[in-house]
Amino acid sequence: KKKKKKKKKKKKKKKKKKKKKKKKKKKKKKKKKKKKKKKKKKKKKKKKKKKKKKKKKKKKKKKKKKKKGGGGGRGVKLKKKKKITLGSLGTKLPLGRYTYFIMHLCNKFIVESLSPVKVISYVVLILFQLYSCSFQLSSALKCSPIFLNFTTTLKSAEKIFNTTQQSRAMSLFTGKRDNYNGVAVDLSQEPFEDFQQQLEKSLINWKADNVRGVWFNVSLSQADVIPVLTKHGFRFHHASKDGSTLIMTKWLPEDQESRIPGYAHTMIGAGAVVLNEKNQVLVVKEFYRSRPQWKLPGGYVELSEDIGEAAKREVLEETNIRTEFHSLAAFRHTHKAAFGCSDIYFIVRLKPLTEDITNDDREIAESKWMDVDEFLNHPEVHENNRMFVRQCVENPTEISGFSSIHPVLKHPQFMYFPALKNNTTSS
């Protein structure tokens, strides 16, 4: 037992010694590392000091050379200051001031533009143009030491320019998100080079982002991209009112039916029953008609026009009679009308403010005040028009309108209700 105890003690002592040795070695290594770091720092400081001294010496030498050579650069005497023309800017500036002028332009872009990517691209473009100009104007550039030093940075700018051009070409279309998780892209506001590649990458990104519908607004000047869009499953939706922009759409979810709404499919018109105090109704005959017919003045409601305003405008255009809104009388709804659309025609009752008629020579062949009884029994009156006038005279159910603001869209709206006593503000 005693022997065993002695052996254990010896083993413990050996272990302790080993641990101490290891600790000492670690400490030595740490000290060596610290010494090396200190030496490196000292060397770096010395190098920096040497560089600063060299720079100071160079500056002093340059100043001396300028004094000797009259400020022309590299000791060359100049008789006259050379000037170069800035092609697009159309101004003449000395070479030294030219660089400052360009830098001023860069600064202006930084202040005015919002996106930092645009700022970088503008600056790089200007630097690259300067770099290309330096080869053509080598004889003149010898006169400007500032510009010669500047060309070293322009070489690196060329690389940046090439990379930025590639990244711009391969960037994704951003567009604007709508309330239904769709994206609308206006190509006139999003520059592109390789349209097909950019479109393919954008579609992959949109699918990953669970975008449902994609809308592309294509102007006439960009019509060459239409075949590319059709190849990738886009369809024509509609064109703008002036015909300058085509809107194309695509539904992205493959496991769902398309929920993209069709374009406007119903035409809206407004006709007027204008009754005076003599129980006469205002009627017109159009130039272009399939058969002779007396009808009520009216026509199509224009974009963003109220029904009552449209009826008043049509009466004024066709007969030169000014009127005011009285009430909404009736409307008819039919299908397969102009352009294959449905058609709703509102009949508005108006009060005449004047009674002297002057025809519109472009559309109206004849117009007059006709007795209501004569109108209701006249052979050249359409059955629908008889019903509308009879409704206004025999069963005058007034449907009044009042203006308000739409609670969601926040746009002005007109609401029409029958026999309202509290809300009878005229249209």
C-alpha cells in the first residue's frame, strides 16, 4: 500500500511539472508575439514617416519647378495658356479649371439625385469620358500637372464603369406594387439594355416573391419589346386613351385561374328631357341617321364627367340652350352596342334657363320646341323616347343627386336617391 501511495504521489508531481512547463511555454510564445507586433508597428510608423518626408520633398521640388518654368508644369515655359472646348458643354476653360468644373458637376448630381446608385454611375461616366479625352489631348495635357495626376485614378474608374454597366444591364425591373399584390412596370421610367434577360430574371424574382399579376406599360418608342413579352406569356389588355401606350399583362400563379380584370366594357351616355313652362319638350334631328327621327338631345359621357354635367353640356353643344339640373328620370341598359360593349343611357330632366335655339351645324340638321302631346304621338319618334317623356310628365318620380367624397378612394362622387327631402343638392 505504501509503495502504491508513493507511486501516485510521484505521478501527481510529474503532472504538475508538465502543466507548469506548458504554461511557461505559452507565456513565452505570447511574449514573442507581442514583441513581433511591436516591431511591425514600429516599422510601419517608420515607413509612414519616410513617405511623408518624401511627399514633402516632392511638393517642394514641384513648387521650385513652377517658379522656374512660370507655372506651366514640369519646368516648361508657356507663352500662352492653352484652352480646350468641352464638346457638349460648349464652353472654353483652361485645363486646370476644366477638372474643377467636372468635379462641380459631380457634386451637383450628388445633391440633386435621390438614389446613390445613380450618383455613382454619373460620376463614373464623367471620369471615363475624361479618361478617353486624355489620349486625344495628350499634347495639351502636358501643360496641366493636376490633370496628369488625375488620370491615374481614371484608369481604375474605367474598370468600375464596365462593372456598373454590366450590373445595370442585369438589374431587375422594380415597378410599383398595387393593393392586390400585383406589379406595374412603366418602361419609360426603367432603363434597360438586354430586355429579355432582365425580364426573365424579374419573372423568377416575382414568382419567388408571390407576385400575382404583372402589368407592363409599353410606349410607341419601345414597341420592339412587344414580341419578347408575348413570347413570355404576356397578353394585350388595353391601350391608353391617346393611343401612345399599350398595357400588357401576365398572371403568374400556375395553380390558380387568372384574376386579372378585363378592361372597361360598358359605354355611358346621357340624354336630356328639357321641358319649358309652355309644356314643350326640346327635340333635335341629326344629320347622320338611318331614317328621319326626332330625338332627345344627348351623347356619351366623357372621362371624369358627372351624368348631370354631361346632359347639360350636350344640350348646350347641340342647341346653344343653357340649362340647370332638375332630377334623374330613368335609364336604359342594353348589350352588344358600340365596339361590342354594353351601353347604359341615363335620362336627365333639365330646366331651361334660355329658350333661343341655334343649331350645331356639324351634327344637328334641325331642332325645335315641340308640344308634349305632339311628341308622344309623332310617327318619327322612337318608342323609348316616348316612354322617357311620358315618365317625366305623367309620373314625375324625382331622383335627386348630391355630391360627397368617396370614403375609400377619397375622390368626389355623386349619389342619386328617389324623393330625398334632406339631400336635394342639385348636380
